[in-house]
Amino acid sequence: MTDKASTSRGQGKSKDDDDENDAIEDSDTLNLVRSRRRGDVFAEQYNPEVEDAEETDLPNYPKSPEEKEKLRQAISNIFLFRDVTEEQMERVLQSMEKKKVKAGDVIIQQGASGDYFYVIESGSYEFVVTDSVGKSKEVSTLEHEGSFGELALMYNQPRAATVTALTDGELWAMSRQTFRTILLSSAYKKRKQYEEFLSKVEILDVLTPYERSNLCDALETQTYGDKAVIFREGDEAHGMYLVEKGQVRISSSKESNLALLNAGDYFGELALITKRPRAATATAVGKTYVAFLNLGAFERLLGPCMEVLKKHIDAYKGK
Ligand SMILES: Nc1ncnc2c1ncn2[C@@H]1O[C@@H]2COP(=O)(O)O[C@H]2[C@H]1O
């Protein structure tokens, strides 16, 4: 058992945590911890569905109105924050602490226990995953926006990647406690809601589990009654859709029945790829639930599926 596992689902602090905090407080930069951290796999998994987050006093780091606004901006595009209420947002803004980082700082070490979730204010960050035979692979980089470090806090698992600052920069750090109290329950529910459904969507097979989790955060379910129009031919396009439940008919001015889509099918991607108006009309058949992915998220998250999506476009041309 690791220290963390023996402190019962992360509610107490381990020696490693204290070391980590010391490192941060000592320097005001994240010159974090390499060899001291351990890569054990936790025996116990946290399950937010059966254990409510504790409501305790959260830290309060005073900020100027300008700083608060900058932080609000930095989190405005992060899907994990989308469902927080205005009151919760105030608590988030109060409780996040600014950290300066230097190029080369290891902010998160794969295998370590997790104490902070980070939002990027500035700087570039590299993500490297090392597999069980010790082979390392750079899986992504983030520049000047985005967030990381949610997995270990959400699932009570060791850090899944090593995150290194490639440039000097600034991060906003949210403690495990704040993350659990404010973000965990809605974020976890959202991922759970969509994970099973997305595993059945064929075009998404190329996504890694991590990419799929990010997609869960970005989706929004919309409900349409029988014969309700989802979009019309000629409309400007703002996103694509996955059919969750029910059916969707695709028709155009020339052809009344181009396709009848079922659960697991997708539509609305063509206009996003060609950057043209909608080429057809989409109408619900019976009560229908669709998962909507907005344009920004489509561009950010579905890159790995683009080849398959484009191949599919060729099939439309035959119609
Ligand atoms: N391919 C990836 N696999 C796992 N984690 C990733 C990946 N890319 C980025 N990350 C982030 O790297 C973080 C490392 O710490 P966590 O495991 O807490 O959360 C992880 C994610 O936020």
C-alpha cells in the first residue's frame, strides 16, 4: 500500500503530499519532485458515486479584480467547469493559486500521487506517457490554454503522464480538496454518462481512452420531439451531432430521404469540414436525443478521426 492508499481515498495527506507542498511553498515555482515520488498503483479506487465530496473550508488566495478576470478567462473554455454555478465559480476563483514555472520544470511525474489540478495561464507544456516496458512517447503539448492533472484526482489513480514545462509560464493550481468539492461530481457523472455510448460509435475507435474522456466533457445532450428540425439546408453550421437515442432523417431540397440515422451514427460534420453551409436538413424521427459537439471542440478533439470522416464524405458524393 502506498501512503495515499492507506490514508483512505485521499482524504488525508501523505508524506509525499507534504513534500510536494513544501516544494511549492518554498520556491513559489514548481520545481517539483522527481525521485522522491513513487509509482505504485493504488489498491483502492475512489468512487464518487458512493462517496460524497467533503464540504470543508476551501483555501482563499486573494486576487485583484484583474487577476480574477484573467483566471475567469483561462477557465472559460475548459469543459470541466461548464456546469459550475455562479456561486461555485466564485469559490473556484478564490481558491486557485497562481504558480510560476520555469522551462524544464517537471510539474507532474507519471506514477506519482496527485494533489493538484492545473489550469494554464501561459507557457507551453509537454505530456509524455511511459508504457510498462519503459518506452516513452510524447502524447501531446498544450500552449497557453487548457488544463491537466484531472485524472489522478478524479479516479484516485497515479498520475498517467509526465508533464514538463517547455517554456517559462504561469499556472493556476487547484487543490485536490477544491477539485473534489466543486468539480468532481459533475465531471465524473458527465464522463460516465457518455463513455459507454461513445464506445459504440465506430468512427471514434481511433481515439485513445484519454481523448475519449475529453470528448465526454465536451458533449451536450439535446432533445428533439418527433419531426423537429435540428438544422436546415443552407443554415450556418456550429457543430456536429451523434445520435444517442431515436432516429434522424437527412433530406434536401432535391431528395426527401437521403438517410435515416440511428443510435451511434453521426451527422453535421460535412459543413464543419468543408466550411460551407448545411448541405441538407436534419429532422428528428420520434423523440430523439443527440449529443452536440461545438465547432471549437470538433476541431480540437476530432483531429485523429479526420481521415475516416473525410472518407465518409466521398460516400455522400455518390448520392
Ligand atoms: N495521453 C494522455 N494520457 C493520460 N494523461 C494525459 C494524456 N495527455 C495529457 N494528459 C494529462 O496529463 C495528466 C497527468 O496527470 P493526471 O493523470 O492526473 O491527468 C493527466 C491528464 O490531464
